[in-house]
Amino acid sequence: MKKKIYLIIIFFNLFLFIGGSISFAADPQIINKLNSAFENIEGWLLKLATPAAAVAVGTGVFMKKFSFGDEEKIRTGKKIIKGSLFSYAFILAIDLILSAIRSLIS
């Protein structure tokens, strides 16, 4: 009787360790669609960030250039240039971090 119980326990454990590690499950289809949608959105945001930063820097430069000595306009132009460059660098850093995380996961 004890021998049968031990055999059942051994076969059950073997099934759990060997058969349990094989999984035929995959990500649900909605998860795949959401992942691809977020990747598309991320791509579009990166494509839009470069021209937006260029326009903001250009606006700041023109504001400084055509301030005609007005200190407030010069300070505003500098703030626009610094803010837009910082924002663009932040967007690129986030993209770099997300790419690193993606490469570590897969």
C-alpha cells in the first residue's frame, strides 16, 4: 500500500515538474493588438517630436533675435529654447529606456 502511494506521489511530482513547465498558452489577441497600438502611438510621437522641437527652438531664436533690446522677450526666448530642448531630450531618453526594457524582456 505504501509503495503505491509513493509511486503515485512520484508520478504526480514528475508530471508537475516536467509536464507543468510546458505551456501552450500565448498572449490573448487583444493584448497583441494593444501592444502594437502602443508601439504605433510611440512611433508617431517620436516622429512628431522632432519637428515640434525644431519649431519651438526656431520660435525662441527669432524671439531673441527680434526682441530689439526688450529684456522680457529675450528671457522668454531663452526659456522657450531651453524648455523645448529639455523636452525633446526627455522624449528621446524615455524612448531609449523603453527600448532597453524591451530588449531585456525578449
